[in-house]
Amino acid sequence: MNFRVSYLLIALALAACSSAPITPTQSQQPIVNQTDDAVTEARFSQNLNELLGQVSQTQEIPLSTLEMGFLDAKTIPSIRKLVLPPSGTFKKNWLAYRKRFIEPVRLKAGRAFWDQNQAFLSQVEQESGVPAEIIVAIIGIETIYGRQTGSFRVKDVLSTLAFSYPETPNKPAREQLFKDQLKELILMCWTEAGGKLPSKNSSHSVNSARFSACLNQNSSYAGAIGLPQFMPSSIRNFTVDGDGDGQIDLKQSPKDTIASVANFMKKHGWQPGMPISFPVQVNGIAEAKELADGEPQLKFTVQELIDKGILTKQQGDLQSGGVAPQSKAFIVDLPYPDKDGADQVQYFVGLNNFLTIVQYNRSYFYAQSVAEFAEALGYKNQSIVPIESSSKSTGAKAAPEKSKSKKLSAKKKSKSA
């Protein structure tokens, strides 16, 4: 029997045989009693060992190496609290959320980050098609450029949420998500330490210290890592060695972070030169309310929304900064209470690029904040049609590079204003 499991089963037995529990005072409000803690911990260890066994079998990694890496893994009760949904009296507040993220400290830090990485940001924008302002906005909202990257050991976070997720309606789905991320973490750390996959039950090429350090690195309370707050699966699938040093470091390398964020957005469908969202027209609010369902799916054409009075004709015209009328969109609803506590909603029309941001963080509040943060840095939320496309009717020709350089110089000018 695994040492962790046997030790915890003894603790469980002692807890069950203990004297009558102490009645908590009014100031003591434990979430679970001692016996429940022991049961949870024993179940946690058993489930963790089963997962390690699965990874060992499928990837041919020595089980003893995995067990050693997780010997001191533990549940973190505070994390279970942090992932609980808000209470029934809680009201979503778009204005409060916006105020928290689009504020002077982050914007000042964003401009400084841009200045420090201007040449590389321009290079990445040209290569990926993702605007520099969007990249800078995401990193700023996520961690204020590395100031707030989390203080929990990532293996503890993912183990806790994989095997001790709090009782919520979506518990099975959430636990499965974090089990998958825990497996991804193990594979990520194994390869970072020099291991191959499958490993053929050999660990001679693995740097055990690096493997342990990777498992023990800090993360957010949800297991997100580094300046861009990537989950382990995203680190394995979308990161880029931006500084060319042969390693990917999302904690210390701005270039790796910038290139990885751009690659994530590109791989999730970012459309270069296209806007993110449009505000709903005042006369179309009632129609927008009817169509809003909270599902981030491109289901309406822009022309349909124009016909309903939700958008203007100009917003369906590429030459006027809009998008093609057959482009797909959906309704974004951003609720907030007014000063009297009455429910209000601000509506936007989300376009393809809004949906791409939602793939980074599944939140309308988040996506619209990224858009507005980017606008505060000088991003123009409108289509940018290459000169050669807009001049076809007159037969004029222009190089795309010329159009792009105009766009970049215009952005730099607006950023410094």
C-alpha cells in the first residue's frame, strides 16, 4: 500500500475513534469536521495515486518517479472556497469589473511594457496578425505584466480541484477538467525536465530537480501559470520560444509571453484587420435583449442585426470600418446594478474576434475588458481594409506592406497621445 494512503487511513481511524467532537464557539465556523477532513484526505490520496498510475501506464513513465514528485502533494481548503460560485444574492456587475481592470495603474504599466518591447511586439503583430494592443491588454489584465501570477503550488492546486472539488452542480465536469490539466502538468514537467514521451519506463535522461521544480512552481488558484496565465494544456500546445534561447519561460521572458499569447489567439481564429465588437444601437436594445442567450456562438449574420435595428448599415460595410454583412455575430450582455440596485444591462454585438478572446477566458466581462483596454492603448476597433482591396474599383494597386506600415505608425502615434 502506498505510504501516503496508509498514513492517512491510520489518521482516519484515529479520527473515527476520538472522543466527542468539541462544540465550536460562535466565532468558529468550520466547513468540515475532523473526520470529514480525514475522509477527504484519504480519498484525495487514493484518487491521486490512481491518476499517477494511469499516467505511468499510458506514457511509460516510472511510477516511482511520479510518486516521488507528488509525495508532499496536499489539498488546499482555501482554493475550494475560491472556486465556489457567488452566493444567491450576488449580482454580476460589469461596471465594477471594468473599473477593476481598466484603470490607471494597469494602463501605465501597459504603456511601459509596450515601450520596453515595442520592436518585438511589432514583429509579432506582423507575423501573427494579432494587434500589439490586444497582446498587451491580455497580459495586463491577467497579471499586470507579472506582478500577480499566483502564490499556490500548481500541483497542489490541480490535485485539489481534480479530487476535492466543492459540491456544485457542475462538480463532475469541473473535476474532469482539472484531472485533465493535472495530467497535462505531469507531461509538461516531464518533457521540460528532459524526458521523452512515451518514456519507455526510463528516467535516466530526466533532471529530477527540474521535474520537481516544475511541479512545485507557483500558479493562480485555478492552476494558471506565468505572465499570460496559461493552463498546462495551453503551455503544451500554444507556447512559442519568442526569445530563441531554446526554452519557454512564461514567468521571466516577455518575448516568450508575447509570442505565446499571439500564437494562442491566431490558433483560435483571430481575424487580422477585423473589429472585436460593436455597441448596440439605442433603438435596438429591446431586440438585442430578445436575442441574448449567454451562449458565445456565432449565430446571426450582421445583416440580420442591421435589419432588426441592432446595428447600423455602416457596421455592415467593410469600407466604413465595419464587417461584411454576411459575417456572423452574437449578442453580448453585460449586466450591472444601477445606483438604486435595479438590474441594468449593456449590450454589444460580439464578432469573431470577440469569440477568440472568449476562448482565452470564457467570460464576456473579460473579453470586453480586453477590447476596451486595447482601445485605451490606441487600438482602433474597426476593420482595416488593405489599400489594394479598397481600390479595385479604380484599378489602383498598393502593396499590403505599405498598408500595414501605415496602420502601425498610426497606432504608435495614438498610443503616445
